[in-house]
Amino acid sequence: MVCGGFTCSKNALCSLNVVYMLVGLLLIGVAAWGKGFGLVSSIHIIGGVIAVGVFLLLIAIVGLVGAMHHHQVMLFFYMVILFIVFLFQFGVSCSCLAMNRGQQVTLLNSAWGMLEDNTKTDLENQLNCCGLLNVTNSQFDQDVQNCTALCKKDASCFTCGDMMLNHATEALKILGGVGLFFSFTEILGVWLAVRYRNQKDPRANPSAFL
């Protein structure tokens, strides 16, 4: 059977969904490991990562079952959902690659404001810093007062915002690049699903209507 045939399309689609399943399980495992070892205490962050892993795992299962049984309805919903995920992920990845320093500061301020106090404390202890950005507002003063990082004893703390901004551009480029890579694997999955869905199973009844 040539690579463009029914069997090759089926195997390629199954292999791609197995990779998605492994990535989903990896996300769930990393989130559970981080929670178990106390690396992240925020239930919202843990829940978000686990939700993404479960969502990816469910999509992969639908695609894998649909591919193995050549199920028209499951393949249809699989490629529609995967295409929507591709559009969202492609947009987010391009935004990460195009974000300038001013936008990074705005994003950091918004994210910091949504964090719980326990999460802020964990982050300050891991980075050995206090507060987000040294601006004259009550939130910064309160963060510095509640800070328990080791550098506070020596009165030599940098702000967490400055430390994160020093690596933010590189991190965003890596995040955007990885996101773009996976988004193109998703559009590959959509193309394979469309191609495979329109192919006739050679083992099926030739007179059957697909």
C-alpha cells in the first residue's frame, strides 16, 4: 500500500493522536508532580494545566477511536475541534512572538494581580526577589512587607518583575515557537482526518455508501 493510501493515512492519524495522548498525560503528570512536591500551591494554576491535559487527552482519544474504526461522525467532530484549537493556538503563538516590552509589563501586572498570596510567596522564594515592579503603590508595598525571600534579610532584593522581564523576551520566543510547531501539527491532523475520512476502506463492502 502506497503512503497516500488508506492504511498509511490511518496509521499516520493514529500515531499523531498517540503523541497527543502522551503530551496530555505529561501535562497531567507534571501538574500533579508540581502540586505533590509543593512547587506550586495555587489550585487555579494546577487546575488549569490539568484541564488542558485532560482536554488534549479527550481530543486524542476521539481521534484515535475514529481513526481505528473509520467512524465518520467522530472524525468530523475531531477535525472541527482540532481546527478551532489550531486557530486559537496560532493566534496566541503569534501574539507571544510579537509582544514588546511595554506589553510584557502590562501582562505581568495583570497576571500578578490575579495570583493568590501563597503563589506570590512561592514565586518570590524561588526567584529570591520581592514584589513585582518598584512603583509607588500600596500593592507593591504590601508585597514587599509580606515577602519572605532570603534576600530580604540582607536588604538586597531585586523586584520579581525586573528579573522576569530580563528573561521574558527569550521565554516568549520559545513559547511562541513551540506553540507554532504544535499548531502546525494540529493542522496536519485536520488534513489527515479530512483525507482519511474521504477514503474508502478497501476491506469494506465495495457497494456500501460512505
